[in-house]
Amino acid sequence: MELLAVIAIVTILTALLLPTLGRTQAKARRIQCLANLRQTGIGFHSFLHDHNDCFPMQVSTNFGGTMESLFASYLAGQDGSSSYSHFQSLSNDLASPRIFACPADPARTPADDFSTLNNKNISYFVGANADYSLPNSILAGDRNIISAASNSSRSLIRLAESKPASWTRELHGLKGNQLFADGHVERVNGLLVKLPRRNAPVAMDLFLPTVKTPLPPPSALAGLPRDRWDTIAPETQSQPSL
């Protein structure tokens, strides 16, 4: 009887402590995510100090930037498959690319080398038109955002004052972290992702590190023209459900 009583007490205490431990772990992962973004901001600032106060997105690839890659993303129908290149351009300013993977993001794995970096190693979107002269430009942030705006896509979230986006549950439970052009980071504890009212562009284009799924098995493609295969192999990770 005494043994059963001890087991019952331990079981009850475990049931009471598990939710608290879960919240503590989630909070620790979010704090580490903030630290990752802060370190990423240092990398972006090191880059701009060597490139006339311009972020990689405003600098030609001839000089180590990613301007042509960004233009290609727009020309390809707002495609975010090359989003990793904006972070890859920081290879001379950061020691490791592992900080680009959020610890709360099981769908992304940390990369050990900048040369092999790709979207599968990136947990953060990049602000395509972030401007150092506008300190509240959104430079980067957690990728788990969605928008109902008609001018947004799976890869691109177009943020405006009248058209906010929203966080999903995927990483931090309807919350998120953001990095701004002046280097500061913020925890956003509300559902909405809003454009700052001051010292920011009138609209922000946020490119997500989208990852395409492999094609389905041949049986699923039978009878479907090849030019329509992508209609049943949509991109994932860009718009997780609420």
C-alpha cells in the first residue's frame, strides 16, 4: 500500500510538472532564437559597413551581394527558393551558418558549412527591401508567417499597414521573433505581424525560405500532363496551418 501511495504521488507530481517543463523548454528555445537573430543582425551590419551602408539585397553579386538573385526571385513569380543566398552572403562576417536554424524548428537542420547552405537550413525570412536608413525596416524573422493578401504568394509575404500577416503555431505558438535594420530584435507576442508605423518602408516584401516537396510516385502522375505535375507537388513549410 505504501509503495502504491508513493507511485501515485510521483505520478501526480509528474503530471503537474510536465506542462511547466514544456513551457520552460519552449521559452528557452525562443530565447536562443532571439540570440540567433541578433547574431545574424551583426553579420548583416558587418556586411553593410563594408558596402556603403547597403545590405546584400542591394549589392550586386559582383561585389559579394545578392541583388541579381533577388531580382531573379521576382522574375520567377515571387519564388523564394534562393532565399538562402542572402544569408550565404554573410560567410565573411559570421563564423558559422548554424545560427540560421531556429532550435524550435524541427523542419530545418543546422548547416555546418556556408558552401552547402540551402533553404533546408534556414528558419528565417529575409526583408527584401530592408533599408539601413529606415531603422524599423524588417530585416529578418521567423519563417512561420502567412498572409491572406492577394498580392502575397507562398514564397513572398507583402506586408503593408493595412495588410498585416499572422504567425502560425509552427515554431513559437502563434508568436514570433523579428530582426530590424538597426540590429535590434523583438519578440512579438501577438498573433499579427504588423508593419512598423515609423522609420520603415510603406510596404515590406518578406521572402520565405520555401522548400519544395519531391514529386509524388509515378502512379499519382498517371494521365496528368508533365507541365501540370507541380500542381500536385506544392511547396511546403511556407504556409503551415493555424
